[in-house]
Amino acid sequence: MGIGNNSPFGTQFGWYVNLLRDQVARNWRTSDLDPRLRTAPQVWVTFTIRRDGSVPTGSVRITQRSGNQSLDYSAQRAVMDAAPFQPLPPQFQRNEVEIEFRFELRR
């Protein structure tokens, strides 16, 4: 699991990206998926984080599907369950940011 190529944080806020990734990863439940599913194409989930770390209702959306509906929804659910996040870094100039996470199942 990782952030997409167009990270709005650049290299300056890598520590914040790591916090986000770790928090979402802790909430990604793959044990509920069919155990025969070993690998699948990536799922991309996009969401908005506000200055205070909250995630607006409806902002968590699947932007690229894997072809496996259960896997897609598990990735989307991981983001929703991980929210809210730590507030955006004080030095970050914007009041909200759109993030893209890519999920890849590997067992």
C-alpha cells in the first residue's frame, strides 16, 4: 500500500505521509477476503483530508478498481475506518488536500 505518484506533500512532509499510510494499513482487513485470492490488480482510493484531519463524508472513493468488488470495498473501508487523521502539518499551505492511495494485495 502506498501513496500515488502525484503526492501533494512532496518530500517535505514524508513523515506525514508515513503516518497516513501506517494508519490506513492498520485498518485494511484482508482476512475477510477469499483466501484463494493471492494477488490482484491495484485498487486506487482517493480521499480528502481537511486541515483538522477530518475526512468529509463522501470524499472516499474508488478511482481505479481491481476487478474484485470485495477487494475494492475493503480498501475503501480501510480509509474510512482509519479516519480521522492527524491534523495537516502547520507548514502545509492548504486547508485541505486530496490523497490517492494504491492498494495491492500480496499474500
